[in-house]
Amino acid sequence: MPKDFQSTDLLKDFYKEWIAIYKEGAIRDVTLSKYKMSLIWVEKLAPKLRLCDISRVEYQQIINDYAKEHERQTTMDFHHQLKGAILDAVDEGLVPRDPTRKVIIKGKIPSKKKVKYLNQFELHSLLKSLTLSDEVSWDWFILLLAKTGMRFSEGLAITPNDFDFAHQTVSVNKTWNYKEGGGFSPTKNKSSVRKIQIDWQVVMQFATLVKDLPADKPIFVRDNNVYNSTVNDILVRYCKKLNIPVISV
């Protein structure tokens, strides 16, 4: 590390430097933001904890305090993000021994999970209720996601060029970075790059919709201010009107 840390330095300072050296530029921005959020929690939960004072008890207390406000899986993620830095500090002789060994992961009781999917009848009712005019709209976007299973950011990045109407496919090879001002970004991972088969009806519908649109521009992005809450609000209205479970994108 550029900074010559001592065992008497604070954990929060070491962790901040560790993120800057080992994570910035090496991981996706969305993942980096999770590490930075973990740093905020370290600063909150252990503002004066020195590296030399990190024992198993001290580390377990940090995890326990974090778990009071988070579900178990989120607590597990926090543990793994912090553990990497601490093990490096152990290797450098700044922490006497591995304090993360045999840590117990706790967490709040999970809240009731929202329904993620509709059954075939419910989905048919939703799609039948969509207003599919000659103009691009969020109703068209909902249709695309429902028929393909794309993620929100993947659907935003779809351009007319991504459709292969002759072979009835649409290619997912990028995402739209709607959380940070827009622009194309890589997919979540390599396995997310894929071709999705679409039925003939979707082919006919989208072939007509996109025929006069710029081939390499996102179909559904009008400006850089795009929010998933906009689409979710529309879904809430439709689902409540149809008396079916409320889903979100």
C-alpha cells in the first residue's frame, strides 16, 4: 500500500485505503458502491477501533451490530467485503491473528418477500391490458421485459440493431447505466450476454415499432433521467386494476 500503515492505525482508515488500491478500477461501479457503503458502516460501528485491537470478539461485535439493521444475507455480504481487507492486514502483521475465523452471521428476520413473477393467467391479463400505440412507451418496455425476462438495465440498453427479426431473436450484450447518468455499460457478467428467442407476434410488433428509430440508439431512453420507479408505478396501477399481485422490475 502507498501509505505505510502501522498496527496502531484505525481500521476505518486502512479499509478506505484498501478499497482505493484493490477495488477502484477493478470492479464494476455498482459493486464498488457496495464496498463504499460497507466503509460507511465501519466508520459508524467502529470509528476508533485500531488494527492491533481487532480480536474475534471485536469483529463479532461489529457483525452483530450490523446485523441488527440488516437481513442475514446482507450481513454475510458485509462480512465478506470487510474480511478481505482484514486478512490482508493480518498478512502484513498489522492484525495479530485472523479475527474473522468462526464468525457467526446473524441478521433481522427477512421481511415478507414481494411476488416476483405472475402465473400464466395473471401475465396474460397484464399484457392484454397494456396500451401499445404507435409510439414508444413504457407499456412497450413492460411487454419486452415480460416476453424476454430481461433485467431493467438490459431492457433500457436495447437498440433496434439488437433485434434479428429474421431469426426471431434479440441480443443482450450491454446494459444502460441509469443509476449514474446514463450511457452503455457491460452486462453483469459474461454469462449475461445472450440471445433470447422471441415469438412471431413480438417480432411483428417490434419490427413495426422500431423501423424508423436510430439503429444504434436505446429504444426506451429519451434522456438520461431514467428511473425504475417510473415503470414500477405503472405496474402498480395495472396490477391493482386487474386485482393481481403487484410486481416490479
